[in-house]
Amino acid sequence: MRPGPILAVALAVTLAACQTAPRQSAGDPAAAYTLSIRLAGLIGRCWFADGDPAFAGYIYSPERNAEQSRILIVDKSDPTGLPLLVVEPKSATVVDIYGPLGDGPDGPRLTSDVERWTRGGEGCSS
């Protein structure tokens, strides 16, 4: 069994905390911002507007920020609660996806969709 994305993020945070020099961002904020806008549009159209049953109980919230943009998927009944899925572009070609929905039964499809869209694809999964 391979470690889940949450374990990988926890390990990355732990390792980053052990560094003695200030950590420099490896991403490209401008390209990440542009990709975030694109992904938010596709997520809205493909996962929410099309009535995907996997997202019936959720809402999405694009957070556009010049430093680090991300798209949050949260429970409709607790919109201020912890995100259940985070899609976080780091550059024009690198996106982190993490959260409990990513580890669930729809996780492979969600990851595949985001990877395809990051490479320039436009279509929704079937």
C-alpha cells in the first residue's frame, strides 16, 4: 500500500522545518495563478455545473491570490470547515492535489482530470 497524499505533505512539511536556510519557492506564482484560473473554470464546469454526483454534497471555492492560488472543495453543510480537496497549482505544469476526497474512490479520476487539464486538455471525464 502506498502512502497517501496527506502523509506526503506531512513529510514535506517536516523536512522543510528541518532546513537551516530559508526555503525558496520552486514554483512560478504568475504561471500558477494563470493555471489556477483555468482549473477553477474546468472544475466548475465539469465537476459542478454538469451535476457530477460525486460532488452533489460539495461546493468549490477558488482562492485567487498572487502568492499562492488554490481551489478548495468543501462540504455544503459546512462551507467554512476544512477543505475535503485542495487543488494547488505551483507553476504552469505542477499541481498539488490533496485531501480526503483525493484518497477516496473518486480520487484517481479527480487526479486524472486535473493532470489532463494541466497538460492543456479541455474535456470533462466520462
